[in-house]
Amino acid sequence: MNQLNVNLPELPYAVSEAMNRLRINIKFCGKNTRKILLTSCQPNEGKSTISAYLWKMLAEAGFSTVLVDVDLRKSVMKTRFQMDYDDDTTMGLNHYLSGMAEYEDVVYSTNIPNGYMVPCTQLLENPSALLEDVRFKELLNTLSENYRFVIIDSPPLGSVADGALIASLCYGSVLVVRAGTTQRTLIKQSLYEIQQSVCKLLGTVLN
């Protein structure tokens, strides 16, 4: 298994404690809670950052945890967390969904103990058709069999239909809301979309 190095800066104490409470709450959601979607109403609410730190904390607590970057249109993981891979040669979720790679090609170990990752290495303009393909569902199911937690970073629900589609394949979801910014109407619409996807709402994070 190939390895990716991920650089997650240390969090301020208060933020770290809040993230630790989120980790504990996720842990007590039940043994069947494996595929967990993190989404938001709109861009720039902190969804990807919270996904990455939740993944890191679960892994460091001893749970085998895989982070799946499904924000195929606007992923920020590589630049924000200084991931060291070559866009042209590293296989990612985009290659798997396109049929250019298989499961074992796109799951990476990392420098985080017990932390694994399926990265997005090239952005796609319209990934919806690929996400609807049975290969994506099979990938999530296989990951949930091999890892205790599957943390899925998805596109915002209010931007494109991808988030609701991904939610329909997950057991539970966490909605990230930016304090003082996200409009209530957007929150209500996002909660409705999660409900319609038959994905259990585990809770919300006020960022």
C-alpha cells in the first residue's frame, strides 16, 4: 500500500477540545455507524477542515479510519494540508470512478497512525454520473468492511446535487454550519435534503 504524508497543523486548545468532543460523540453513535458524511449548506463553512481533523482524531484514538475526499469539483485537501503527491501520476477517487484504477490503487496509508485516505487527485467538472455508478457504492461498502470509520468529505448540499446523492449511500451525516453566516433558510433546505436521502442526521457542527 502506497503512503501519503499529510500535514495537519496543531489546533488551538479550545478548538482541539471541541473537536475531541465531536470525536467522542461520533464514537457513541453506535457500532453500525461506519459511513459518515460531512457536508455543509454552502462553500467555505469549514467542512473539509473538520472532516480532516475528525479523521485524524479518530485514527489517533486507535480506530482504523479512512478519509474519502469526494469533493471532486473543488477539493481543497491537497493544498490545505500539504499532501505530497504528483497530480499526474497519483491514482485517486477520480481514477477509480472512471474505471482507470481499482480499489487497492486508490487507498493509501498515511503518516497518521491508523489513518488511511482515498484522495481526489484531479478535479472533475461534472462527476454526478460517476457518483451514480455502482462502483462508488461498492467502494464505500468495501471501505466500511475494512475500516471502523469511513469519513466522507462531500460537496456542499446547496451548491450541487452531489451531496444528497452521496448522503443516500451513507449511514449518518453531520452538517457543518458557519456561525453568523449561514442563512436559516439554507440550513432548513439542507436538513430537508438529508432527510429525503434517508440518511440519518447525526448532528450539526457550529463552526
